[in-house]
Amino acid sequence: MKKLRVAVQKSGRLHDDSLKLFHDAGISIDNGKEQLKAASGNFPLEVFYLRNGDIPQYLRDGVVDAAIIGENVLVEKGEDITMAEKLGFSKCRVSLAVPKATKYSEIKDLQGARIATSYPNTVKNYLAKKGITADLHIINGSVEIAPNIGLADAICDIVSSGSTLFKNNLKEVEVMLKSEAVLAVSPGISEERSEILKKLQFRIKSVLRARS
Ligand code: PRP
Ligand code: MG
């Protein structure tokens, strides 16, 4: 029998809660994340542990049938991919922030600014809607350091507790997106695997109902 291939974040904020969701749904996953692939012994499902940013492309290519992924990653890299279910965990915002000492009253204040971010598409689209052009610097991590080392006037990154902004003397000035973990589906999923996905969704829904 075919198995549903589901991508889960290899390490990071979504990893543990994703596995907990399977667990609470009565789906046991056999081995730890040392293996890049693990199967369930009691549900037709295989888990692939992948890098967050790679998951949209794996879905597009049909290498995996579904994924547990942050909405923020889909908005940035996978607007063509279907969101089947919001999962209620790993809530965060994707926001613009500036140094505390910067005077900021409206988005127009960022006209021509240098903005460091790992979310170039999200920022570009947001600013375009507001009629603002800026100079984007793409960085993959530790984005919040950029204003302190003179690389940027503002940053755009994920805000969860707000502690990274606080530690770097930044203030959140615009919330561009509110995000949480979602179940995303490959556009090329087969009929047979769609049936398994329906069963998985049914279980996930009952877990979410019980949690709320
Ligand atoms: C993430 C994100 C923010 C921070 C937000 O970084 O890029 O910097 O967490 O969380 P907070 O509001 O609770 O502080 P992470 O620590 O994952 O490292 P990275 O930027 O190097 O990927
Ligand atoms: Mg960071």
C-alpha cells in the first residue's frame, strides 16, 4: 500500500510540535530525527525531515505529498501551494522593525531605506502595495544585528516572543503577516494519497478540536 509522504521541519521551531501533533493523532513515528526519513508503524505515513526553506519546492516537485510548514514560508516561497489546514501552533508575526531611536510614524518613513531580511518577496509585495521602494539586503539569519553594524536602517523578520528585537534595541513598527503552522498539500498529489491525506486531516481536526 502507498504511504503519504509528509515533510516536517528537520530542526527549529516547528519540529517538536509537528511530531506532537502526529503523536496526539495516534500516529506513531518510529525513529528520531537522526534519520532523514521515518515511517509510521500504525498509519500509512512517512515523514521526511527537511529544511524549512526547501519544503515549498519539494511540494511543487511532488517529492512529498504534504508538509507541516509555517505559513510565513508559504507566503514567501510557495504562494502557488494549497493550505489545507491551520494547525494552531508556532504562531508568529513577520514584521518590520527599526532601531528604537529612529523616529517612525508611518510606512512612508521607510521610502529609500536599506532593509535587511530573509523574506524578500514578502517585504517587496508589502512595500509595493504601499507605494514604497526600498533597498533590500537578503540575509539568511541573525537579521536583527544588521542595523547595529550599519548594514541596514530597518529589518524584516519573524517576531515571536519579541526578545530578539528587544535584545537588539529594535522596535516593531509594521506587522506584515500573522503566521502559524499549516498543513500544505502538493499540487500533484495522487488520488490514492489524497485518500490517506483525508484520513490524516480527519484525525488532525479532532486533535485540534480537543485542544481548543
Ligand atoms: C528567529 C527569527 C527571529 C527570532 C524571533 O531566529 O529569525 O530572529 O527567531 O523570535 P523571538 O521574537 O521569540 O525572539 P532564530 O533564533 O531561529 O535564528 P536565525 O535568525 O539565525 O535563523
Ligand atoms: Mg533570527
